[in-house]
Amino acid sequence: MLNGRVYGADHDAPNPDPLPHRTYAELVGRPLDGVLLDIHGWLTEDVYDGVALPTELGQVPGGRSLYDPRPGESRTPGPGVSCCLYYSCDAP
């Protein structure tokens, strides 16, 4: 149901879909599996640090879901989906 949606985009927005000129990381694994995170303009090291995303869909109500890159996995430059971030755990 969430596949291809952009994290943080308002579902009622006129165009909540990914934009062709932006760069995204695909989130892999629960609870945000298939959601795209807009990383346009992020430094490579920021992506490699991983993210803690607030969500009501995780195991901790009002908590964050943590997603990290896999060591050695490359990031493709340019617009579109450039990398994947993988679910690691939920945190308060």
C-alpha cells in the first residue's frame, strides 16, 4: 500500500508521487517497506549514517524506525532511486 510513496509527503497533496528531478533512497523492510525517502542534496556520508524516521507504523507508538545502508553497497548518482536503506529496529 505504501510502495512508491514519498516519506513525509501529504497523501492529499496534488502530487505526492516521486518527482523525476529528485534523488531518493528506497526503504526496505517493515514498517516503511517500499517508501521512498527524498535524499536530494544529501552528502554521501549523511546517507551512510542511516536515518531515524518518526512513524506511527512501527512497534513503538510515536517512535522512530531506524534504516541503515548495507556496508559496501553503492549509491548511484543522479535523480531517481539511488540507493536502499534497510530496516534495523524501532526506537522510542
